[in-house]
Amino acid sequence: MGSVGLLYVGAILFINGIMLLGHISPRGAAPLNFFVGAVQVFTPTYLIVSANGDADVIAGAAGLYLFGFTYLWCGINNIMGWDGRGLGWFSLFVTAAAIGFAAYDFFQSGNLPSGVMWLMWAVLWFMFFMLLGLGKSNWGAATGWVAAVEGIVTGGVPAMLMLTGHWGTDAPYAIGLAVVAVIMLVLAAPVSKAVAAKNPA
């Protein structure tokens, strides 16, 4: 995923996390969902069409659709007030696909930090499945916390390091991400209760 695209993935994960924590209304989060969703659908389409059959380019672009359709669907649900179960079950599919992309990065492309990020996204999309697909409303605040943190850790920070030429694809970066992921999940329940809005927007 390109640095610019990753930056906006980080932004929308952070905004949707804050929304799930009750500090932004669903309608208030919709515009950025539409923008990032549209970008994450247009970009892979262009990359795949212009790839000339290059399997690595196509594989790198294919995963972007998972993000793009998630954000477009989320934006539509937020505006229209539609039932979120469809998006929730789609999130289960994304979970499985993300694990596959993680395996690709670990064993094919050799991009270890990207593999860890895909696993972190798999965890988050599974939480979306539990929250929306199965209606586990008690997962809302914890899912919001994980989304907001992942927006920074898997989106904003790596994107800025890529843009400034300071990001690597070797083991130390992957280990750092994995450590942050474990801390994030351990703190999810207690911290999410503390930072959730008392009177949700």
C-alpha cells in the first residue's frame, strides 16, 4: 500500500474509532469515509488495469478494495441509517482475506512489517464482525479504541516514515509493531471504558 493511501487509511481508522467511542456522530464521520473509500476503490482499479499482468502489482493492489468497500459501506450506513449486519459479515470475509495477505507478505514479498499490519487489521475487522455482524454492542468501545490506535500505529506513523524515507521492511519494524499490538489489545477493555464518551454524540 502506498504511503499516501496508508496515511488516509490511518485517518479514517482514527475517525471511525473516535466515532465508536461516541465522540463523533455517524453522520459526522461519513464524509471522510466516502472520500477514503472512493480513493481506495479508484486506486487499485487503476493499478490493476495498468499492471500489464504483473502478479506482484496486482497482489499489492487487490487488498485495497477490502478497505475501500468497507469505508464506502460504512459511509452509506452512517448516512442512511441502514442495518450494519451486512457490513459486519463482510468484515468477517475481510478478516480471512487479511490473514491471507499477511501470509503473502511474510512468505512471498518478505515485507515483515506489512505482514504484522495485516494481522492487526485482521483483528480489527474481526472486532467489526463481532460488533456489527453478531450485534455484540458491548464490543463497541473496545473496537473504537483498537481502531483509533491502529489508525495511528498502522497508518499515520508508518505513512509519515515512508514519506520521509525512514521506514524499513525488516524484522525490527515488525517486532515493534507486534509489541504495540499486544499492548493495545491488553489495554483495550480498561482504557476504552475510560475514554468512551459519557453522552455519545
